[in-house]
Amino acid sequence: MRPLILITNDDSVDAPGIHHLADCVKDMGDVIIVAPAEPHSGQSSALTVGAPLRIRELPGREGVRVFTVTGTPVDCVKLALHAIVPRKPDMLLSGINHGSNSGTAITYSGTMGAVLEACMEGIPAVGFSLLHHSMKADFTLSTDFVRSISANVLEQGLPEGICLNVNIPAKVTPEGVRVCRAAKGHWSEEYKRYLDPSGNPFYWLTGRFVNTEPDSTDTDEYWLNRRYISVVPVTPDQSYTPAIKEISRRLDS
């Protein structure tokens, strides 16, 4: 039986990145795309509550079936497992996202929300992001690396409870791959203020990520700035067990 590969994203079914990702792996197994009908960037692990979800199958491409869901990336994963795929996928891929998900961006990322959902279901899962927001971004420079990482995960799986956040430098052929940790930092100048025609203020999300440890050589930001692909192992379990003893001392009764 050929491997079953489920692909989703947060940029919508119309985004070029998801179709390039499907082209990268369609020779490795049976590929099914289940993607949001509309963009859902920044939705993290949001799901739809109190509203109906609708599935629509679109004309496929060679070796790829394509479905849309009127919901978030997590909706796509959950509904795909419930009503679309014939069996549990051997791997889930999310992306290729148009824009970075390095550093603390995983907190907000719809791309990685889908990956974390699949990981909780016991499916080896990888999120790919290119550091370029344009819908005309060139994904071909990293094709060999995307294929290599995907093939490795499909063949060998991942440790239980672990998924991968992969970020790709833009406009260059990557120098290689580095497995590392996410850089610590924060977002600055997040909202820009404007006035509408009536003189009333409104705000538009913008901002930039500030890396607070630029000289640390073991972070994704460090290696991305040096034209390497960063691979960060992540987990849906946000428990921080080293703190249990200290917090227990203060709060247990």
C-alpha cells in the first residue's frame, strides 16, 4: 500500500506554496490536499465552534486530490480525519507557508496549528515556511531540501509527541539544514494607527520580530540569517516539568 500523505496550510487552497509542496512529494505516496477555502493566517490552533463546516472537492492534479473546508487549518485536519481520508495518514505536511514561522511565531501560526493537531493524533507532521510573504515567491530553490526532509520523516517517522517546524531562507539556495531551537524574542511596533475618512482611528497589524539573543549560535534565527534551513522539534505538550517542584513547594496544600 502506498503511503498516504495529507497536506494542508493556512494561506488557503489557492496559495502557490501548498501546490508546490504537493508537487514535491506526490511521487512518495497518495497525496490529498485538505486546505481552507479562505486564508486563515495567524489562527494558531483555532477551530470553528457554533457554525457549520462544508467540504468541497475541487478538480485535482496528477496524483493529487484537492478538497476545501470552510474553516481553519485545524478544522481541515480534524475534518479530513473524520470525513475525507480513507485511513490514518502516514504523514501530514503543512505549508509551504508564505512567510516566516521562526522564533515565537509558532504561538500564532495556523500552519503549525495544523501540525500540532496532527501530532496529537499520532501522525508524523512537518510544517514548512518560506521567509517570503509574496504569492509570487520562488519555492523551487528549496525543493530538494523539502523532499529530503519529507522523505526522511515518511521513512523513519518522528519520536512520539514530536513534530517539526521547518523554516526556509528566501531568495537563496540554502546552504544546508540545521536542527536547532527557536530563538527567544518579542514583537515590536505591532500595530500601525490610521484615520478613516471620518477622522476616527483604526489599527492595522504590522510589527517585526526582535531577536533578544542574536549571538546565540543554536537558534533558528541565527542559522536562517546564514542561509540555512532551520528545523525545530516542537511538541503540543506545553507542560514545563522542571518547574513542578518549585511551584509545588509554593502552592501544594
